[in-house]
Amino acid sequence: MYVVATPIGNLGDISLRALETLRGVDLVACEDTRHARQLLDHHGIKVPTLALHQHNENQAAEKLVRLLGEGRRVALVSDAGTPGVSDPGARAVAAVRAAGFRVIPLPGPSAAIAALSAAGLADPRFLFVGFLPARVGARRTAIQELAGVDAALVFYEAPHRVVETVAELVALLEPQRTLVIARELTKLFEQIVSMPLAQAPAWLAADANHQRGEFVLVVSAPPPREGMDAETERVLAVLLAELPVKQAAKLAAEITGQPKNALYARALELKARPL
Ligand code: SAM
């Protein structure tokens, strides 16, 4: 089974190998058949399609395995970008490989990598987060857990949630971290801007267009932490021995007057340390 990356906006962003492969297969499994048909029609490709989305992925995967068993050649695409990256595909890939068939990736567009390539951040590492949880509490917890990760963070976000998410990032991460907003990549109104996180709410509010379209948000890695004094470390360690990370960090912040974020990040490090 060929796993084929497709454009994230600009139809020209499809590889020669992807086109050749899509022309050569007997079936294209895709998230949305109408969507895939547009791409295939654009390139004059007449291959039949099969819907494979998050609600039928297991059954569709069984069908793909059956077809591969009959000697058919199959490709898998998602609506845009790379299948399996915040998109269906992983379960089908696992089922196909478990059944003994080869899975062959055809690399190409992915919004996260496109955004990173133009973000201009010096951080040597990044963590792909994808979409944060939609519910406020779960989203906050997720951001708090990411606060101490020593890497740039890459988020996907929908336009109706971008203002809220950016507000949470500002509230829970160091305000001097850089935020790169990559909007409508490869499309007519592509826009890539970077600014200190603290300035992002004002930028989003400045123009209704700034909140439209598809978004990748990239936050630079946390600034190097000032060494924590020995007494703060001691208090944190004592609390951590008895309490969950969040509670320990909160109490340590109250006792020592040190910032909660830094204590939380340090608590995570201490917790992750092998005994
Ligand atoms: N599989 C895709 C990939 O490889 O990038 C991602 C699919 S995910 C369902 C869709 C999300 O990706 C959007 O909500 C947005 O956050 C991001 N995205 C996709 N296309 C984009 C684009 N042209 N510009 C900015 N972000 C994009």
C-alpha cells in the first residue's frame, strides 16, 4: 500500500512519484471521496476511490487487506498533507503491515513541516503536538504539561479556536517565547508572522483576516532557566515526594514565591529522573 502525501493548498505541490503512483494503482483509499476526486480529476486520473475515515477506518482497512490479498495495488491519501499526521491512516497502515503487506510512504506536503521550514527558529528540536483538546480544562492541562518541554512546540488549530488557544498559550507559557503564526500555507493569502507570545492576542485582534483560514502555531523552546536555588529545589522535592506534580508546583510557588511555570517544569524533570 502506498501512503501518498497530497497538497495542503497549492495543487502544484504533488510529487511526480505521487502522480505516477496514483495513476498506477487500482484503488485510492481516501478520507473524503469527493475531495480526493477533485485532486484526481485535476490530474486526469480515473482510478476508483474508497472512503476511509475515522468512523470506518477498521472496516475499510479490512477491505484494503482483502484487495491487497487479491493482488490489487492500493494507495492511501487524506484530505490534505500527509496521511496519519492529525489525519486517519495509522490504523490502516498497521492492519496492512500486520497482514504481511509492504507499506510504502511517498513523502510530500505536511503543514507542520512547511511551517517549521519557514519559522526561522533556532531551536534544534521540535515536538509535534497537533490539535490540543477542545475542552478548556483538558487544553490547559495539556499546555501545562508541555510548558517544560525543551523544544519548539508545533500546534494545529482551527480558525474558530485560534484566539482562545493563543490566549491560553500566553497565560501558561513564558511570554517572551516566540510565536510563529503560519496561516493559509501555500494558498493565496498565505501569511507567516513571528512575534513574542505576549503580542499575539493584539495581532489576532488587529484584523479579522488574521483569524481566518488554516493555522499552524509554532512556539519557540522555553528560555534557559535560571538555576533554581537550593532551598527552592529542596521544598519542591519534599512536596513532590507526597503530592502530584501540579499540586507540588503550586504549593512550592506559594511557599517560595518562585514562578509556578518554572517550578512545574522543574517538578516534571525531577519526576522523570530515574531513581
Ligand atoms: N495531514 C495534514 C498534514 O500533514 O499537515 C494535517 C491535517 S489536519 C486534519 C488539518 C490541520 O492542519 C488544519 O486545521 C491546520 O491546522 C493544518 N493545516 C492544513 N493545511 C494547512 C495550511 N495550508 N496552512 C496552515 N495550516 C494548515
